[in-house]
Amino acid sequence: MKFWSRVHGVLRNLFRKRQVESQLDDEVRVYVDMIADERIVSGMPASEARRTAQADSGGIDQVKQAVRDRRAGVGPEIFESVQSCGLG
């Protein structure tokens, strides 16, 4: 099961890059928005809540890059996956 899940992830990341990137962008922005909303409810001004939420999350672009770096099918991992299948 883990093997096929990995293969699916690799293929999705290779052939549906725009869709995967769009989903990643949405997920990271929703996460930062949730943090900001919690801070607004607790009494922080909206502009400060948004700024601190971005800073505390490590920055939107940095989070997205960290996810890309760990994604299946990126970098040397794809070769390791192929070798573990007995194809390399």
C-alpha cells in the first residue's frame, strides 16, 4: 500500500504540477489565515495579526519551498523510489 501511494504521489507531482502548486498555495494561505483569525478574535488588530501570522509560520514562500523539498518525485527521491521497485 505504501509503495502505490508513493508511486501515485510521484506521478501526480510530475504530471499535475500546476494543480499541486495551486493546492499547496491554498493550503498555506488558509493556514496563515486561520492563525490571523485566531489573533483577531483575541483582540489583535487585523493588519498586525496577519503580519505576525506570516512571520510565525516562517513565511508563506519558505513554507511552500519546504513542502516542495519534501515532496515525492522531487530530487534524488525519485531515483530511490525507482530502485526500491527493482527497476533501477
